[in-house]
Amino acid sequence: MNKRIKPILLVWVALGISLNFIGGNLALVLRLPVYLDTIGTILVGSLLGPIGGLVTGSLSGLLTGITTDLFSLYYLPVQMVIGLLSGLLLKSGHPLSKQNIWWITLLVSLPGTICATLITFCLFHGITSSGSSIFVQLLTGFGFNQGWAIFSVQLLTDYIDRFIAIMLVFFLQKTSIK
């Protein structure tokens, strides 16, 4: 058995890290309520499987955390969960369809949402570098429980964020030559 890593695999992981870095920083600078930092993780997970997604998410979280957004380091477990799940659910051999994309997005999003909610609540008390923190503060100001406000905002923004990434994978699948 050949244990060498093929160069094309490294290219895909590097592309995924680049997509995550650019998307995440774009969302950070524009204070968007979505994150755009998992597009590459989901793409690589769909192409290379769970380990490829995990490696891409972990390395992009490290890169972003040490260069532009320290908060990314704390959310590494979220990237890892999304990488694993996107690899398991999107590399299963079943192409995405308009009927199943909503459910797959939910299955990829929900565990990451729970993880991110715990991190945001326990470590940062609802205030992070993301544009979605504004909505958490608004809900808290209107009297909502902080944990519930964080989870609600995280659920909505994570779903939209993952839906964007999975739709990109869907369109790439549709346009690629097999």
C-alpha cells in the first residue's frame, strides 16, 4: 500500500484553506452576520471525505486565528465537526439534490451550532468578532435569556452559512464533468 500523499490532495486542501481564509476575512471586515469560513472545509470534505474536511477546517482555523481573527482558534472544534460531517454526508456517493439539500444542510449545521453556542456562551458571553454578535446583543437587550439568544442567532446564521457553502458544492457537482 502506497502511503505517500498525492500532490492533488494537498492542492485541494490548500484551496480549501484559501477559500476559508478569504471568505472568513471578507465576512469579518464587512461585519456580515454569516461567517463564510467553512466553504473550503465543506468543499474539501465533499471531495476528499471526512479526514480531508477535518484537516482543511483545522488548518484554516489555525491560520485565521494566528493572523487575523484570534476568535477562530477557539472555534476550531466547530471547523473540525463541520469537516467530519461534510465528509461523511457529502462524500457518500449520493449527489446532492434539491430535495435533500435542506436536510443535509441541517445535519451539517446543527452539531456545529451546538458546539459554537457552548463556546460563545461559556467563553465569550455572546460577544465575538462576528457580525451576528449584534443580533445576540439585541435579543438579550429585549429580555431574552442570553443562552437562548446565542443559540437562536447561531442556529439561523450557521444554517444560512452552511447552506451557501453546500449550494456552491451542489452547483459544482452539477457543472463538473464526470
